[in-house]
Amino acid sequence: MAYIRRLPSGAWQATIRGADGRKHTCTDRLKKVVKDWAADEETKVAQGKWRDPRLGRQTFATWAERWFAARVVEDDTRRGDRSVLNNHLLPHWKDWQLQAISALDVQEWVKKLQKAGVGPSAVRRSYNLFARAMKAAVVARVLAESPCADIGRPATPPKLVAWFTRDEVDRIRAQLDRRHRGHSVMTELMCCSGLRWGEAAAVVGAERGDGNPVDWLRSRIRIVGSLTQNGRWKEYPKTSKSRREVPLEDACSTDMAALLVGRPPDSRIFVSPRSGSNLDGANWRTVWYRAIDAVNAAARAAKVPEVPRLDPHDCRHTCASWLVQEGVPLYEVQALLGHESVTTTQRYAHLQPDAHGRVEDAWRRILAHQRRTARGKGVMRAR
């Protein structure tokens, strides 16, 4: 039951006991105001919806660090989100009280990022992280509602899949061979089997608890997990569909077997050339881009076409693109790549040999008919 009293100053004060067991007060010149406040707060307590209004006064920086530390996410995700938090969220929101942030403030922040030259994808990722932090504040009853409602964000037009030609892959591999044979063979594996970088880096020569084993007799690789970008074993791949078995091309199988000569049969096939330890994603990419740069330097000198400076992940797109162009059905490509939904695999549909076959046949018939009709009209005019 709320306690309402009149203060010596003449103002009215209502006191209620919150769900936290502590007393909370509201003071105003009008008795009706504090009475209504008390009734509303007691209703929230009874319904289990009460929150301590003082929690909303904490700064975004205080809440963000507590929330970020409690999140259960992959190491790679945490590392990327930490960069977004430090570079785009905290510089703007650090000293703001949570309860003071409005939807208009959020919209102005998004616009500010755009004006600062931050790319559409980075803006959307920054907003999504901020929105998750504010939603968590609502769930924790720090805020009554999130200010992230109906916020306009820059569009991110979908990009066509990028992929390498056979010649381009061979030129990149030739440069990688000079650095380390394993990097070259791993590139071929990703281009032929469609493995993600972490899945390929985790391939082992025989069954063991922390790798993707090769069945040499059947020329298959069983994907059960992957390595993170910093070389740690993860006991599951990206999605449930990613647990799969993929075929191994004969020449690639021979090259992989050669890398195991003189080593235990269950060793990781692809390792650091210096230490022999698990591969590190950042270092591997450095070698990858140096190889492409070397290819293109030679290409400019010889005045031949350069190789596109694509990401190692595009080797996976290369595999899918080659197969679809050869007429392999999309559902088989989906199974090979381990896509959770065929919708993801649809990005390669335009590469199918008969992707526009009916349209092209229709145009041939239409144009033939139009030409015949035009000739007929010309004969009639001549008469």
C-alpha cells in the first residue's frame, strides 16, 4: 500500500516498495500526480513489470560493458563486435544515460555515421549491435522500451557472386607454391570441394577428436568442425547442415597425401610453414593477398589481364560457380556447401547453362515471326 504525505514545503510525496524490496518515492506539487504515480507503480509490481527507474540513469558505456561481457557468442563474433563497439558505438554513446536516448537520437547517429563515410554494411552492423544492447536493457528491466524502433538504415544492394577462373586459380597457386606448398594445395581444396577456410584448415589425415578426417579409400572428407581465425578447434561447423561429407578430387587428394609424408597419419594437413602449428586466419590472408599482388605485378609487366583481388572465401564461391555452370543441380551444390537453406544457394542460379533458355528460345521465335511479318508487309506495299 502506497504511503502519501505532505512535506513541510507544501509538496506531496508518495512512497512505494518496489520489487527489489526497497522504498521509492515521487514528489510533486499536486497530490493527484503522486497518487497516480503510486498506483501505476504498484500495478507494475503486482504484474511483475516493475523496474527500478534509477537503473536507466546509468551510462551506455557502463551498460554496454556489462552486457558485452555476459554475451554467449563465438570468439570471432566477439572480436568483430568489440571492434564495432569501440569504433562506432562508444565514441558517440559513451556518456549518454540510457533513459535519455530517444528514437530521434538513434536516427541522427545513423545519419552521422553515413556522413562520416562509414559504409552501408558497417552502418547496419553498428546499428544492429546497438539495437541488441538496448533490447537486452529492456529484457533486464533497465529500460521500459527500446529507442530502436522504425529507424531508417542505408540500403545494402546485394552483390553478384565473385569467382575465379581456372587460369586465375593456377596463377595464384603458382605464387603460393613459392611461399608454402600447403597454402597452394589448400586453395585448390577450397576451390574444388567448396570448404570454408576454417573447415579446410581443420582437415586431418586420420580420425581424431579435433579435426575433419580424410577417408583416403573413398576420397571423402567428413566435416565435423572447424578452426577459428586464431587457430582454435571448434567442435561444430557453421550450421547443422554444415556437418557433411564432401568428395575429394583425385589430384588434390594426391597433393594432400604428399603433405603428410614423414608426419603422423592423423596430423593436420595444412599447418604453419614455420612453426608447424595450426593456421592463423590473419597470417594466411596476408600470404594470400601478397600472392595475388605478385601475380598482378607480373601481369602488368606482361600486359595481360590481372587477377581480381578477392577474399579467400571466394574460393568457396568459385567451387559453386564452376559446378553450377557445368549443370550440377542447385540442391546438390547446397548439400556440398552445407547451406542451411537452398535460398542461399540461389545466388548461383543465374550461372546455370539453361538459366535463361526459355527466354532466349522465346526471343528467337518472336524475332523470326517479326521478320517474316515485316517481309510480308513489304511485299504488299510493293503491290
